[in-house]
Amino acid sequence: MKTPTSTPSLEFAFQPVDNRRLMNLCGSMDANLRQIEAALDVSIARRGEKFSVSGDKERIELAARVLNRFYSKASDDLTVEEVQLGIIEMRRDRGAPERKRDAEPREPLPADEIALHTRRPDLKPRTERQAQYVRQIQAHDITFGVGPAGTGKTYLAVACAVDAFERDLVKRIVLTRPAVEAGEKLGFLPGDLSQKVDPYLRPLYDALYDLLGFDKVNRMFERAQIEVAPLAFMRGRTLNHSFIILDEAQNTTPEQMKMFLTRIGFGTKAVVTGDVTQVDLKHGQVSGLIDARNVLNGLRGIGFTIFQADDVVRHPLVQAIVTAYEAHHRKIR
């Protein structure tokens, strides 16, 4: 009869004991510990200052390092965002057990952090591909950011646009997106053009408000320094000295994508973002983003960053969801 193997575990205690730090580390009702458990797929038990972590050997070692790092920072309350981003950074710095090697070359994060001029002093790339993405935006006139939800494609594109505007490298920021409904019919939308496209561009607005502040964004709209336009209204225009962001580009047709890319004028940068796993076009229609990857990849002057599940910087469950969907689709192909 085979004896069942026990699950590896690691026990340790924080010394000297600081009850305030322990309380901040664990969070209300141990919420922070639950986040770490879900993100790293381990179990954490606590009794006073004594912790026991069980699970896969490599994962429990990573979890112990995460707990030690948060304990050292726990003189003040730890926010949900700090915990989630801290876990992501520890995975990046130390290497998570589930990270897979791929053929794509990765540039290391620069020693002197990439600086973007926004009102968020803590804004920085959180993963290697995010750093590569920001570098490509700064170095190329056209950059594609392709990957799953939560990888920072849109937010970092807006941050780079704000940075370029604050440095006086461009005179205006142009936001555009194909007006394609995500699998549901919204019907008639009342209001003027801006109000009609607002629901489609809300993620871009949210990023602008976060990076510039509500009042400044409104002033820039009044001065036409920020412009919002449905993709269909871009035809026939030439945009000079602008920073243009095409969001949700997986819902463009190849003809729309070609039209957009040929709007680029002098002193203009364009960033195209999208997730090719979430195409809402009619069945049988080719996505302009997928087509552009095939047509333009390798063309000098155009940068491509392909994000993966381990670049997700939202709630830890988002990364797990993206990974589960990827595995399921690979299985049924």
C-alpha cells in the first residue's frame, strides 16, 4: 500500500513581533493573505506572528519572499493595488514558476526606470514587455500593442501620449476606436457626436482623468488639444504633430486599418492596441489587427509588442482567467 505524499510546507515567524505590521500585512479579515493565496496558488495559515505556507515547493518559496517583502513595507496600510502590483513585481524579479520561456526576445527593464511625465509619480512599466512597449512607442512612429485584457496596453499608450504632450513633442492627442458593439445591440444613442462615442471611449477617458486630472482634461477638450473621433470619421484626414491612439483595433476591418495608418502626418505618433481573442466583427470578417500583424511585421519604423498572460497587471484572478482560456482554446483546436 502506497503512503500518500504530504504537501510541502514552509513555516516561519516574523521577529521582532510588530502587531501593527502584522495587521497591515494580513489586511482586514486576512484579505491580503487571500489575495496572495489566489495569485500564487498556495495555502497560508497564520497564528499570531507564525505563518505556514503550503503548496508547490517553488511557489511556497516565492510566497514566503512576498510575505517578507510586504511585512517590511507594512508600517502603513497596504492597499489592494499595492498588494497586487507587488506580487506581479516579485514574479518579474524572481521568476514565477508558471512563467514559460518563449521565442520572443525580451529586453530587461532599464536600471534607471522609464520616466513618463504625468501626475502619477509612481507610474512605471511593471513587466519586461511593458518596458519594451514604452520604449517602442518612444522610438517608433507607429507601434502595435497586442494582447489580453489587463496588460496595460491602453493605459500605457495614453500615458505616453500625455508624456509627449507635456514635453511639447505633439500639439494634440487624438483618441479613436471602431464603434462596434461587443456582442450586444445598444440601439439608438442620444446626444451629439461626442456623447454618442463616449461609451466606446470610456477606458481612454478614465486613463486621461487619472493621468492629467479631471479639470485639465476638460480644459484640453475645450481647446481642442484632445480630440475624440469614431474611426469612420478619420477618412480623408492628415494628422500632423499629433499622438493618435486607436483602441480595440481587433474590431477594425483590413480596409479601416489601412485607412487609419495612412492618416499619419509629420511629427505624429500612432499607437494601435487590441486583443485578437476578443473580436466582435460579424462572423467571417477578417480583423484588421490580425491582418496588419501579417502584413506589417518586420517593416522598419513599426514596432510590435505581443503581451502574454504573465503581463496582466489587474486583479490576480484576471491572469488566471486569461491563462485558463488560452489553455482551453489550445485544447479544442
